[in-house]
Amino acid sequence: MSTISLNATSSKALINQGFSTNPSGVHLTRRGRLARTLLVLSLAVVLASVFGLSAGAGTNSAVGEPTSFIEVTVAPGDTLWSLASRMAGGADVRAMVDEIASVNALASADLQAGQKVRIPLH
């Protein structure tokens, strides 16, 4: 004689048997879940920064060619405009005035007789 035994398990339990929410059987505390989350977030930040740095690695940051200067002693009656117009050589005098003021860190266009002024050569 053969005996058949039936277990009293529901069909849902048999279907969902392979999909348990915690397959490893390890139960983390709230502190453990927080530590795991912070670890994953910190790894994501590190990876994003590494990829961000390598993304800009191909940029070309070439330094401009060095500029030559001459040093002029300001004579009585000389202005920034008159010096720039003499040295501009047909170029835009306003751009030369701005460049001279920038190179010499001049706060105003006023020059004093005897003052040394550097003028860029182009």
C-alpha cells in the first residue's frame, strides 16, 4: 500500500518561495542599514568625482606666448593715450590704452612726469 501525504501549505507560499525579501538570512539593524546606505553613497560620490576629473583630462590649457615689454619714462605732457598711439602701430589705440593700464595696474589714466611705464610689444 502506498501513502500520499499532503502538506498544508498554500499555493502562494510555493510560488513566492524563491523571492524572499532577505535571501541571505542576515537581518540588519537600523544602524546597519544606515551604514550600508552611507557606504554606497560615498562610493557613488568617489566614482562620480573620478569620472568627472577624467572627463576634463583632454582639455587643452595652453599658456599664451610670453609678451615682451619696453619700459618708457613718462615725459612732461605725455598721456596714456599719446603713449598708446605712438606704440599702437596702426592698431586700435583704445585696446593699447587698456593693455598698458592693465599691465601697469594703473587705477586711472593719469601719468606723472618721470614715472616708468611698461608697454607691451606686439
